[in-house]
Amino acid sequence: MEGMSSSKIGNKKVLHSQVREIVNRVLVFMKKEAVEGISIPLRSVHERVVATTGISKRTLKRISKEGKDICDGLIIRRTINEFHLEENKHPTLRALLPIVREKTSFEGKISSLRILLGKIGFRWGKTNSDKSVLCERLDIRLKRIEFLRSINRFREEGRPIIYTDETYIHSSHTTPFQWKSDDKKGIKAPVSKGQRLIIVHGGREMGFPS
């Protein structure tokens, strides 16, 4: 039977006609077995469901698969949340795959797992940060104005100007992307990256010294 549904009016749940019909079929079947004994072995679960509800085997198989998919999706969602909340880690597809295979009926590869995550509401997106919006202070603006005036004067005086830049490697790398859903944002990237190894270099019009 298709279109089986119910709705709510206030605090009461209203059963639609097809749902009522199934409930009545189950009631009649149970009463009959109570009087005449079990007609279909208890181990024959699918046959008993078909007999009590009146739905077809094909419909039962589809509903059973949908229920299994929903259950698997909940398990995967809980597994990803455990990575975020308990282990404070970003779950990669490679790390998720063996756990998903162990806990669910999923038997696919990493590419299939990526598709499955998309179906249950996860997306690969940039990791959120705890950083607040930075507002430029007045003293910083004044220093920039002072710098621009000074560099202008040095150029007019013909002084050699050295341009410097820096890069660094920090001790606490965080991947900029992770699997996350709308209801759970996952773990956030730390504001502090830990200790840094800083590399500084300088150069002028003639190039960069070795």
C-alpha cells in the first residue's frame, strides 16, 4: 500500500484510512492466532509481516531497505560527531571507511562513501575558525601613515630600501576542510597554532642576497 501516513491535530495523532486498514488487519490476524494458534512460524518474519499487514513482498523489501539506509545514515552521522566531539579530530574518508564497514551494511569504496555522505546531508567545506572579527585600531592606522610618509622621504633622499618578508611553519597544523552537516558544524580550527619556526628574507632593487 502506498501513501501510508498520519498527521497531528493538536496533541492527537490522526491515522489516515490506509493506516487504519493495516492496524485492523494486524488486529484480526492476532486475534485469529490467539484462538487457533500460530499459523506462520515466528522465524518467518517477512511472511508474517506480509500476512498481517496485507502489503506486497516488494513493498516490504523497499521499506526494509529504506529503514536500513536510515539506520546506516544515523550510525555514520553519530560516528562523525564522535570524531568531532570526543576525539577532536577531522574525520577523513580513509579513517571513516573501516568504521562504517564495521558498524553498518555499507560495503562500498571511498568514492561511494563520499556520495553516501552527500545523501545524508554532509558536505566538504572550509573549517570554521574561532577568530573574532578584527577591527583596525587607531594607533595601527597612524603607524601606516607614518610609514608611507617615511618611505616617500627615503626615496627622495635616494636611500637603499630593503624589502623583507617572512613565512613560518607552526607546530599545530589544522586541515582547512572537513566533513560537516547543517546540524553539527564539526570541530573548529584553533586560534593558536602553537610554536612557530619563522623564516625571514630581504631584498632590494638589485635582487635578493643568498
